[in-house]
Amino acid sequence: MKEVIQIEITIPELKNIVEEALRSELANLSNNEPRQSLEVYLTREETSKLLKISLPTLDDYTRRGVIEGYRIGTLIRYKKAEVESSLKLIPTIKYKRITKYKI
């Protein structure tokens, strides 16, 4: 049999106790569970327009592993963040014309 303890407490005191308990539990939940970021998936057409390439070129890039595609049922989708990260900066060397004579 459970023991029952009766104490006298005012409604504002009870309210404060409940609020503190809820705050501490919510703080524990928000610290322990990482928030999931929503991934944005692009269709083949959206991806090809974003990269300004044709659909056959996109298929070739997917087969070669340049861009990673995901099959969802019969559909192929691409993660927008991965598509943007697959773009690489090409370093360029700027050549300066050297002249022998100053004019």
C-alpha cells in the first residue's frame, strides 16, 4: 500500500514548484537531444537547372560519383547541401604581361 502524505501549501507555492520542475525537465530535453535539420531534396530537373547542366550530364555525374543521388522509390533526389558542396573553386593564375621597355 502506498503512503499518502498531506501537507499544506498555497496555490502560488504549488504553481512555483510545478514551473520549476517543468523548466528543469525542458532544459534537460533540449540539451540532450540534438535538433534535426530538415534536408532539402531536389529533383533531377531542379538539380540540372541549379548546376546549369543537361539531364544526361547529371546522370553521368551521378554514375561517376561526382554528385551523390538518393533513390526514394522510383524517384531520384539530390540533397541541396551536397550539390552545392560538390561545386569546387578552380584556382586561376593571373598572368601579367611583362614588357621589356617602359613607355
